[in-house]
Amino acid sequence: MSPQEVLVRRIRRALAGRRAREVSMFGGLSFMVDGALAVSAGGDGGLLVRIDPGRRDELTARPGARPAAMRNGREMGERWLQVDPIGLGEDADLRFWIDVGLAARPG
């Protein structure tokens, strides 16, 4: 099983009971919850997370977190972080990041 498939299974378990839809975008499998993107599982097993820009400094201080960049190297903007697999080792770590993504959704 690929790192992405492992992460996708973990995300599905964490979102069980929520109205989530899976969509291919951002080079990964994105999870739309109640119609808004929260997180996306990348091919390398890393996680793209929507964030509240007011928490950016706090969140980038966590293990494996860094500004998200597109394939051309340009940053995606202040509302997105990439969390490398090292920052997702425990289910509690993944749950933390999913909660960050859920809380930052518009609306």
C-alpha cells in the first residue's frame, strides 16, 4: 500500500460520521467536508491543510509543518500548510491537523 493510501484510510477513519466527499485535486485526494475543502492527502503521504492565517506562526512551529507550495515552487498562500509524514506519525497528530483544517473552512 502506498503512503498516500495509508493516509487516506487514516483520514477516512478520522472523518467517520461526517459528511465528507473525496475529490482528486492539488495532486492528491482532497476531503471536502460539508462542501468545503479541509485537507488533502498527497502522494508522498503528506497532508495539505487549510489553516486560519492568524495561526500560521504557531502551526509552522509544529513538526513537519511548512508553507505549502505548488509544483512550480510558488507558495500557495497564507491559508495553506504542508505537513510532512513525520508530523503525522500518531493518530492524535493527524486528528490535530484535520481539526485545524475543519476549523479553517469558510462559512
